[in-house]
Amino acid sequence: MPQIESSMPRFHQPLQLARNTAVEADDGYLALREDAVAAHGRFAALIQSILDKGVDNGELQPDMGTEAVASFIVSSIEGGVMSSRLTQDNKHVEFVIQHIGLVLSAYKIRD
């Protein structure tokens, strides 16, 4: 999974874009909601492309369902960010990162 792990720092920028709008977006302010949906889509697409590369490189199982796993990762990160902001405690994001690692490990092709 070196290819995936080397891509991890790139998560920060799309995450920043998504988290600032997703928590605030609602049906009352359509432009903000549209921006949040677009940022969410870009973030999910980035994660899925990284997972697809892992599959293509033989690092991850081909039947893992990269779209579903990407959705899980994005949703988990967004929930962790929301919980951390609410409680002013970053442990929630740390828990999410730890468990995303466990999920990815389950799909790792063993040597």
C-alpha cells in the first residue's frame, strides 16, 4: 500500500474545502449547498482514484468496491471532523484515521 500511503497528505486540501461548507449547507442556501455537493464529489473522486490505483497496482483486492469504500472514507472523515469541531477534541478524527487504516488493511493483498 505504499502508493496509497504516499497519497494520504493530499487528503487535507479537499477535506478543508468540504468540511467548511458541508456542515453549514442546508436547503435554505442553495449556492452553499451546491458548493458543498461539488466539494464532496471531488473529495470522493480523489479517494476513489487513489483506491483504483491501489487495485491497478496489485496492492488492494480488485473486488473491494472502490466507490463504496471511498464513500465510507469520505463520510467517516466528515463525521469525525464534525464531532471534533463540536467537542473541540481531535480524538474523533484520530479514531477515524485509525479505523480507515484498519478497513484498508482488510483489502490489502498479502505478500
